[in-house]
Amino acid sequence: MTMITTEPNTETTLAQGKNYLAQTYARAPFVITHGEGMTVWDSTGKSYLDFVAGIAVMALGHSDPGVVQVMQEQAATLMHVSNLYYTPPQIQLAVQLCEASFADKVFFCNSGAEANEACIKFARKYARANGHQDKTEIIGFSHAFHGRTIGVLSVTPKPQYQDAFQPLMPGVHILPYNDIEAAQAAIGPHTCAVMIEPIQGEGGIHAATPKFLQTLRDLCDQYDALLIFDEVQCGLGRTGDLWAHTASGVTPDLMSLAKPLAAGLPIGAALMTDKVNAALAPGDHGSTFAGGSVVCAVASYALSRINTPEMLGHVQETGEYLMERLAELNSPHILDVRGRGLMIGMELDFPAAEVIQAGYDAGFLLVNAGPNVIRFVPPLIVEKQHIDALITFLSSFLASK
Ligand SMILES: Cc1ncc(COP(=O)(O)O)c(C=O)c1O
């Protein structure tokens, strides 16, 4: 691989980060300079096995040679012309996404929050286009995470994220996740859309039951509301299926994607059926950068690498292995281990931040999902030997607690 030639001075870079970056993130006390596969290195040369993957983004690992090659070739061919024009990479990606899913049409954007905003706008337009002026309510669920822009923040019911930014978007109702009776009581003629993560990521790795998803589908059908699945984190191979919802047998009207779709480049997508698209017209929504040629060429390549029986089988196998090895830890500090494929949460009886900090010292990148849950979302190319190394670290850390 091409090495970075000038290593930054660590102290200076950390100080400049504090001085010049808006302080909206709590960051680790080191500077990451490069990566390859499952590993990243900091500016002192220390290596870390990456079980975060840029928060479920780097599905193919760091600096994947195929990704780099497609990116370089497309950058040298055509980078950006806007959505005033058709370009081959954008169309090819749309064809691939539709052929691999329930969807008939795709709207591209640049992030998960934007994809969910698009889904909400399209649902509102669908209701209006079908003559329902006051069918505007959006149903969301406890512990959901749909993004940080004002619209989708309104469906992300965490006081710590919401309170300082009130007033949020009106017309949102939050129901308890997996509570069938509450859904039956709340969803009705004024419901415009129901937005749900089939497996909640940030909220602590909780899966919706197939029965709950089917209930939502039935209620949406009954009241002509749209069912939106947010697969920004759980989609695109992370569970060992291409889509997390496939195992439930329930199909949405809209689905949001982002994180791993372009293997590290910013992208979002709102996938929809023709029924939804029929309500849309030029000017309803848009974005300058969306569907750019480089991003779409890389996403098209990444999707073709992820959507193979070998890759999905690998995720199932390594996910089951990680689950088994976590179960073997058998520590009284572990309250629960849950999830599917390579989206696994380990709930602890102490703050997850302690494990994350110890992980840094031992050469592991780890991330939490809520205060007490460690979320394992490594690159999909993780191997058993990486998992063994992680388990050795966790085992000695937990024994020392
Ligand atoms: C399920 C889900 N939806 C939406 C988002 C927001 O995505 P982004 O940070 O790209 O806006 C996230 C990000 O963590 C997510 O996990």
C-alpha cells in the first residue's frame, strides 16, 4: 500500500483538533493516519484492530485495493455534473439496488439522516398526492436512531439529543418498540408513515420481532400509510443477509440506506416502490452532490462485492463465531449478548467507556451503543483470528474487573 510520507506531530495535531474543530464529538486521544484491511495505525505507529469500521461503514475494510482502483479510475473519468444530467455510475447503482431489493426506484443523497428525511418527505407527498391533506403523522419508536437533522431527530427520542434543539418537527408519535398493542392503538387514518429500524443499532442492538413488523405492515396497509425501514446500519450484508428485514418476510414501502453503501465515501439512498414514486414530481426533493459519479461507481463496486453468497456466508460464519466466543467469556459482568451476523451488542453491568478505553491501550477500536453496551460492527471481512485476539483482550480485561 502507499504509505503516508509525513507523519503529523501527535501533540500538535491533538491540540489543533481541540482549537479548530467544533467540539461536538468526544474523540479518542490519538490521531489515526492510515489503515489496511482490519487494521488502522496512529501517528506514533501503534496499530489497532478495528471493530468499529467507521461505525459500520468500512464493510470491505480499510484501503481495499479494488475500492481504491475504482475510485481512482472514476475520478479520472468524471467526478461530478449534478443531477441535471444522467451518468452511467448512478444509473448502474440504481439498477443494482432495485434488482437486489423490493424497490422499483432509488433516490440518492449523501447520508443516513438525509435518506430518512427523504423517506419522510416522500411519505408526506404520497399522502397529499392521494388526497389526504391531514394525513401527516409520523410514527417512530423508543430507542430509535434515525439521524441528527431536525426532521429525523424528531423521530430519535433521546432527550440528550433532542432537548437543546426544541421545537422539533411536529406530528411525531413515539411508541414502545415491539409493542403490538400500542401500535394497534396508535396507528390510524392520520398516520402518514411508520419508521423503524428492523434491528436498532445506536439504541443498543435490539431486533424487532417478525410479528411486530408484520403488525406494522398490516396496519400500514389498512390505513394506506407507508412503512419505512431504516437499514442504514443493519442493511447491506451486516446481518449475514443483504437486508435485515428479509428474514422477517415483511417488505417496506421505503427503505433508507447509507453507511457501508459506498465503502467509506458519503452516500445515502431512499429506495421505494413505484406506488411511492408515482406521487413524486421534479422539484419535490434534491441535493447538489447526491449520486455523484465517484461515489456511485464505488458503491456499485462495493455492492457487487457484498452481495455474493461467499461474502454473506462469511458474515454469517464469523458472526456466529463471535457470538459463540463472547458467550464463552462467561463473565458475571456480561448481562446479555445479542444481535445477528456482525452486528452484536454485549451489555455490561458497568460503563462501556471503560472497555473502550482499555481497548485503546491494548490496540482495539471499540464503540458503544448506549451507556452499557459494546457494539461490535467490524468490517465484513473480519477473520476468526481477529475475533480470537479480541476475545483474549476482553477475557483478561473482564477478569481484572
Ligand atoms: C439506523 C441509523 N439511521 C440513520 C443514521 C444516521 O446516519 P448519518 O450519520 O449518515 O446521518 C444512523 C447513524 O448512525 C443509523 O445508525
